[in-house]
Amino acid sequence: MTGICLESPNPRRSRPLPRSFVLLLACLLPLSAPAADRYRLDPVHTRVLFAVEHAGFSQALGTVSGSEGVLEFDPDDWSGARLEVVVPVARLDLGNDKWNQATLARNLLDGQRYPQARFVSTRIEPVDARNARVHGLLTLRGVTREVVLDVHLNAVARHPLPPFRRTAGFSATASVQRSDFGIDAWQSVIGNRVELRIEAEAVRDDDAKAPEATDPAPAAADDTHAAAEAATRLSPQPESRP
């Protein structure tokens, strides 16, 4: 039998390793390969910031907090990473209750029927040791489109505060067209391009589970009029002239 040989005191002869030892070595080798750790997204320290043009005057800024999800990640091998996140769109905050109401109205985000957005990664494109492009499917307002996140790894380390769990921190950016998701109302006031910035922390948790999807709620009475009224109240009134 041909096998791995050990050097013998007699240089002219070699002694093969026992077959049982070779089989044992073959079984143990895969165990030495690094495996991706499982992380649970920290909803307290994860936030989505969005920016969209407001009538050409400024970029309206809003945030969504409370995202939940699961990350499988090995910092030495980004290609095997996997991410699944649920974003509670109904919790968005533009800094004003009426703006929030208008944005979540049925003719825009329709937050009553679609209170969540979901992102599931499909492919990871490593750039270097700390950066990657994360390709995935974003479902928003019942429509699914491919989105690419430019992700930067900030740190993977033991958290300095109790319970001292291993934590991974990321910053990410992306850009989407709201019309791609059927959100096309108020085109003269609201820009089509929406810029996203995401700050996320994930805590190592071998028992972490992907968040469950929420089915769309039954359609409510049309609230387009309420949205229009709310938006009108937020717009500056014409100047009175003598």
C-alpha cells in the first residue's frame, strides 16, 4: 500500500503509517478549517438612516431603529457570510409626527399593511480584509428587488461592557430607487433616489434564529386624503402680499 511514510533509521527503507491512523487523520482535517460564527443583530445598537430629496430644497433625513436578524460571519472568509434582517419600517422617525404619518400612508410606504422590510443576502463579494459588497434581496412594500450593500467591518472583539460577548460592528451604505418598489407618489415633492446608511452591531449567539416574516395586514380604508392633508400642513404657506 502506498501511504505517508516516516523516515526509518535505515535510509533505504520507509515504513508506511498504519491505515487506521491515516483514516483518523483524514477525518480530523476538516475540523481544523475555520467555521463562521453565528451572531444575533443587536436592535438597540443597529439603526438605518435614510435620506431623500425634499422638493429640491434639502435632503429629508429619517431613521429606523429596532432591526433584528441573524448573521453568519467569519472575518477571515467573507465569502461564506450570510445575513437575514427584518427592519420595522413602521417605526421610522422623520422628527415630526405628521411627516411620519404621511410617509407611512397607503400611497407611500403603506406601513399599516407592510410594517416590515426584509433583506436576505444572496452573495458576498469580498473587496479586502475589512470591506465587501453584499448582494441580496430587499422586500419593501410587498415588492422584492436586488440591492447591493457596501459594507465595512469596524471591529470584531470582546465587548468591553457586561456581558462581555464577542461583538461584530459594521457600517454599510446603499442606494435604492423608491419607484422600483412601487412607491411613486408625490414625485414633484419627494425624490426617487433614497440613500441608505446602516450602523449595526451583532452579538455572537449560537442559538440565534432568523426573525419570522410578517404577512401583510388586510387593507384598511384609503388614507390618501389624510396623507395629503398631513403633507400640506407641513409645507410652507404662500407669503401674503399687500
